[in-house]
Amino acid sequence: MSTFFVDPGAITPPSIHITGDLLHHLRDSLRVRPGDSVALNDGCGTRYRVEVTHVTSQAIDSRIIDRQTEPARKNSPIVLGQSLIKGDKMDWVIQKATELGVAAIAPIHSTHSVIKPIQDRLEHQRSRWARIARDAAQQSERWTIPAIADPIDLTGICRQYASAPLKGMLVERSNGPSLGAIPLPSDRQRPIVLLIGPEGGWAPEEQRLAQEQGFLALALGPRILRAETAAIAALSILQSRLDEMG
């Protein structure tokens, strides 16, 4: 059964009141009618199965008939630090990273990023990324939506995750260890942090900064990948090693 995210404020047991975009999608696209069953997530780890009781142009009312809690996490959450990349590629990375199960995404404005965060557009950008992540989380039937931070510089993200047990920066032509071979942390409750550079790669001073902060310079293999390809390849490798894929 497909699942949909609903604002926690709409949940007032024993009922859930659906409005906004989800109302229009359920009523107009899926033709939901009274008596139909729908799965709703609160985005905080609880999933409800509800029976639709009333449909109007203003709202859908439903009755909770079952409730489930997200199973306990068995593996390290992954934080993706993705340098800002041009066009719709950043949107694509957010979508695919969400499908692959990342816990959080931190956009990074780095030296070689072609695009830079513009203060006047941050709210629009934040809303678009949140919508993309929500839709991807629904499609992949996730329990939660990954947190997407405001754009941050490399110094900021290095400090924010200083205590993470495994921190890596993908570096092209690196002689460092392979992402597929490095030991994974035994503490599976703390995050793995992975930094991906922009189209032009990391500047030498950025590589030095990250390594001084304990980040490993990691390799993916002999080929030079596009920024968006590197992100998805790296996440797939990590999730496979964490037994989340394959």
C-alpha cells in the first residue's frame, strides 16, 4: 500500500484531517472515496492505516484503524554533504539520496561550486528541496523524510560532525582507501558522514582542511565520475555494506 506524509498537526486520534496538496492528490488523482483505506506517515516514525469517512472540496476526514512504529534502526545513519551543483542535478541528487535512505543532506557551498546560495532565494530553494525529498520518501515508502540543512561551508560541516566515527571525503585520483574497503564503525547509532565535491572537484585547501578535521580522503575507483554520479555510487556502496541493499 502506498504511503503519504501528513502534517503531525492534522493527527488528532482517533481521526486524521487531510487538507492541502495531499487532499487534492488523494481526491482528484487517486479518486479516494469513503470506505477506502490509506496509509499515512507523520514523518516522525509512526505510520497510520486509516479508513476514509468523509470527502469534500475542503478536506478528507479519516478514522485511524491501525498504528505502527518504525522498527529500531540497526545501522549507522548516513549524512550526505553534497556540494552545490548546477541545473537540476542538485534536485536529482536529493531525490535519489532520499530513495537510498540517507538520514540527512547538507548542501555545501565550496570553492569550485558553479552556483552559490542567494539569500533572497533560500526560502524558495528550501521549500523545493523539502518537496522533492518528501515525494521521494513517499515513493520509496520510507518512514521518515531526511532533514535538509541550509547551505553550509566546509568548515561548518566539519565542525558539526567532528565527533562522527567515520567521516570521508571523496577525492578524484585519490591514493586513499577505497570506500568499499574501509572498516565500518562498530557503533551503529552514530552517523557516517560522506562529502561529495562539485563539478570542479575539491580545492587543495579544502582537502587539507577536511583531512585536518579527521576526514579520510576516499576513492571510488579508477574512473572520474560526475558529481551526481559519485554521490549515488557512494551511497549505494555504503548501503550495500550496511546490509541496507543487495
